[in-house]
Amino acid sequence: MSKRNGKFNGFKSESGKKQKMDNVDDLWGDDLDIKDVEDCFMLASQVCEQPNIPRTQLNNVSILPSYEGFQQNIFTSTQINHEMTINKPLADKCRPITKQSGSTSTTLKRTASFSQTTNKEIDIDVKIKKLEEDYESKAGEVGILRSNLRDVKAQHEAEHKKIQKEWSEKLFTTTKQLQGVESQLQFKNLEIVNLTQKLKEATKINNGDASHSNTVSSPFFKRHSHVQRSAPCNAGPPVHTEFKVHKSVETRYPLNSIIDLNVFRVPVAEMCFKDIDCMFMCPTVQNYVVKLQPPVKVAETCRFDNIYDSMKKLKECNQLQLLQNKIDIDKLWDVAEHLVKNVFVFLQSLGIDTKIANDEYVLNLQRLLEDDTCNLDERKPSEDEMGIYTAQTIRCITEIVPYNTTVNEHISHNDPLLQSMGSFYFTKILTLVTLIRKLKLFHNFKEFLKALIKFLDKICTNFTIRSLDFGSSIFDVTREIILCVPSGVVMSHFIEYLSNLVLQSNCLTRLCTKCDDKELKIDQKTYIVVYEKTTCILHILFMLLDEMMKRNTKYDVNVMQFIASCLRCNGEWFSNKESKRCFCVSKAVRMYVDLMYKTVQRANVSCSAGDADYECLRGSVDTLIFLSATLFDVVVKYAVTFSRYTVIIASLLHLQDSLNLSELEIQVLDSLGKNEEVQKVDEEKFKNISPLLELKL
């Protein structure tokens, strides 16, 4: 019975174990994953390393195998099988523990993962702080290097400008010295030729060479033979001998065509009266002159009553650089000072009594437009002309400047010789021109203004204005002449003077002291222009030139040369002024393009070497390229100017053979023409715009 029971019990237990193993195989599969085993070992090691393990975990017997399947109440014939029984209270205690095992393991996993995440965040924060510190240090280094680079650039630019300025001044001074040396060399060559001719003539006379009676004699020796020699009876036929013709050099007298001795025949006091006598016939201020009666007094009595002898000597002199002429030149200079002083005193008294300066900032262009038809060679003054004697003395001094070193030293060093009655000569000229402008009497001083402009031009071409103590006075006189609105005749000389003046450093800066925010407008009915005290003088000048060009084209070439000199010598200044939106820049650019457009139109009809238009176009190619490189924004801003600009480029390319343009110039003009072509726009894009325009209209 027991065997039967034992076999039964054994069979039953084996079947139970086999069933449990099958369940394990079903749970884990055929092959265990090595990664899962390693995870189990890792979790077990973490649990063991924890110092405070809960008491419930110490008593956790859930991992022990359960034998509940074997617990059965089987009785034998003799006794109960105690080995097959399990303590029921112990099992009851294990059951709740098995329920808590799952939550405990989950908590451990969460704690481990949280600790790992915290460690990673700490490492990332440390790295971020380190990177921020590195960034700040690098940013500081970059800032220091940039500041050092700016300082080095500024230092190099300042040194470059300083060196360039020094070399330009040296070049200008050297050029002037070279011109002076060349002029002296020419005089010396003439003297050598004259002396050689005299020597040859003297040698012939001493040798008694009377056989060549038909020889052309020198102008220095004229031989008159009063003895008639009879030919011998047996003389044969006349023998034709070759006679050597000697070169005769024409001696130049600089003041011969300038000085009018009739002017200097009268005493100085009478010259002062005649300089203002025609003022009494002036219709513009005729009503005011009556207040000055009895006759106007002369400013002061000059110590030279008559300078006719001195002027006659200078008129016949061909070597003005000699020191023996110094006394005569000093007399002429003192008389010129005295005449300027006298005219100034008269106009000052006239201005006090008349109160004409109410419209001081008003320009009347009517006189400018009327005088455009005048002849430039006309030297006869009008009936209402003033300052005739003053203008004559200024012309004489102007011709003396290039030759006499004494006068040059007086001008360059501001010698006390230039002082007259407590004021400098140029200061008095400035105050005189200012009074002429305020009293609106510039049409009565045309000859004086022409002589003054030539005098300033001569100083500008022979000296560096910047080195002169009265250089600022020259620029002030130039501004006053512009505001006087000179006539067409005077303006032609004034343009030539400005072409030389712009070659001086900081010339345009002295003439344009403030940028205009609006363009000057001309009343086409009255030809009146109203300006302000701070208006740009260059803006006024270009406006006057533009109005003069519209009615007369004989000054086109001179104006183009003047604007070209401005652009080439002051390109950086024009760029800075354009950035500040000054209207003088746009006015100059538009005028140059318009004048060049007119010249191109005439050249398309006929253009040959030697013509004025040919020379003008040939020299304006470089200026056009420079204009395209620096001030192209101004050209594009105005539609008419831009269209004419494109026509000019196309015409120059068409006339390249006639103008003998180089390959480089042709390539540059071709690139300008291609780059500035207007792209074609689809007409359909404008169909949507037309209805909107109709609605607005």
C-alpha cells in the first residue's frame, strides 16, 4: 500500500516539478539574453551596497521556492508524514513580503536613474561655465585687438596724409621755382643772343668790313653811310655774294601795352577825383549823390604828386627784375594803395547816407544776362564806370609780379610796404569789394573787377595761398566777387581764375562753409534769387554759370575745364559733400554732364583734330571715368542727367577713331556702357498699376 502510495506520490511530485520547469522555459525562452543577466547582477550589487536596508527586505523570503504544491494531508497506516508538511504560519508571513518586493525593486531603479541624471547635469553645468569663461576671455581679446587695429589704421592714415601733404607742397613749390628758373633762363638766353649779335657787329666794324653794305644789320647798331663810292671804270660785272643774315631778337617790354601814360599825366589828387567823378552821372544813385555836395574830399594827400616819369621809365623797361626799378615800383604800389583807400572812403560815406543795403541777400541776374553779348576785347570803359585809375594801377602791378623779385618778397612775406594808412592792401580791397556788393554798384566797377581778378589769378599761379598771411582775404574777396553777380565779360575772366584757384589746397572747403538743404530757385519773370547769409557760395556760383550757359555757349569749354579741375583735384571733398546732401555737388555734376552732352552733339556733326570740341572731348574722357567711379549716385539720381550720360558714353565709343582713344579707355567706356544698361521690364507688370493711378487721379 505504501509502495503504491509512494509511487503515486513520487509520480505526482515529478509531474509538478516538470510543469514548473516548463513554465520557466516559457517565461525566459530558449536562450537567456546576456544583457538581462548583467542587469540582474547590477541591480543585485546596488541593493547590497545600500547601507540602510529596510527590515522588511531583510526578511524577504519571496525569492525562496514555494512548496505549497507538495503540501497534502496523506495518512499512512502507521504515522503522518511530517517532512512533506510546511509550516503554515511561516507561509502566512512570507505572503505579504512577496507583495512588497516588486515596489521595492522599482524604487531602487528610480533612485539609481535619478542619481545618474543628477551627475550628468552637474557635469554639463561645469562644462557650460567653463565655456562661458572661455568666451568672455576670447571676446575681451578680440575687443583689444580690434581697438589696436583701429589705432594702427588711424595712425597710418594720419601719417600718410601728412606725408602726402608735405610732398604736394614740396612739389608745388618746386614747380613754381622751376617755372621761375625757366623764365630767368629765357631772359638769360635772350641776353646771350643779344650780346652775341652785338659782338659780331662790333667785330665787323672794327675790322673795317665795308664790302658787305647790303648785309642785314642788327637793331642794336644802325650804320648810315653818307659817302657815295663810285665804282671803278674797269670793274667787271657785279658779283653776287651770299650774305649771312643775322637773327634779330625782338625785345619784350612787359608794361608797354598795359600802361596808358595819359592816365598818369595828371597828379594823384586829380586821379582820385576822376575815379569817382563819373559817379555823379550814375542813374542808379543819382538822387543820393546830391547829399554829398559840396564836392567830396580826397582821403589824404599822397606824397607823390606826379608819377608820370616813373611810369614812363617802367613802360620802356624790359628788365623789371633789376633793383634799380625798385623805387619806381614802390611809387606805383603806394599810388595804388591810395586810390583804393579813396574809393573806399567815398563808397563808405555813400552807404551811410543812402541805406541801400535793405536787399542785401537778393541777386539780380538781369545784368548778367544782358552783358553776355559784350565783346571780350572791348577796353573802352562805359560812361558810368568808376575806379578807372585804380584798375590801371592794379593791372600794372599784376604784370610786375612775375618779373620783380622785390614785389614777390613783399607779397609772400607780407612786408610793411603793403601797409597804407593803418591797414593792409588786401584787407582794403576786401572791404571795397564788400561795399560794392552791398550798394549794388558792381556794374559801375566792371573794369576794376576785371583788373582785380587778373591780379588774384597772377598771385594764385605764382604763390601758394596757404603760405600767405592774407590767404584768407583772397578767398573772402573771391566770395564777394561771386555775390556781386559779375557780367558775362567779367565772368569769363573769373572762370579762368577759378580754374587755377581750385588747384590750391582746401579751396572748395573755404568757399563752401555750409551744406544747403534746399536748392536755390530763380524767378524766371524778374530773374531774382533770394538767398541767406549761410548759403553755400559754390551753390550760387554754379547757379550763375548754369544760367549763363543756357543763353550763350561761347563759355562752355572754360566752364567744363573749371568743373573738371574741381572734380579731379577735390574728388574726396565732393564725396564727403554728397554724403551730407549739399546741392552744390549735384549742381556741378549735372552741369558737367549737360555741357559734355552739348559738346558730343556738336562733335557728332563734325569733329577733327585741332577743334575746340575735339580737345575738350579728348581731355574729358578721364574726367568722365572719374565721375563714374566716385559720383555715379548723383548721376543716377536725375533721370535726364542719367540718360545724357548714357548717350555720352555711346557717342565717345562711336568717335573712338576720331578721338584716338587708347585701348584701355575704350575698354573702360565699354564696361561703363554695359554695366549701366537699363533692364527690360515686362509690360504686364504695369497693367495692374494703371487702374490705381486712374483712381487716384
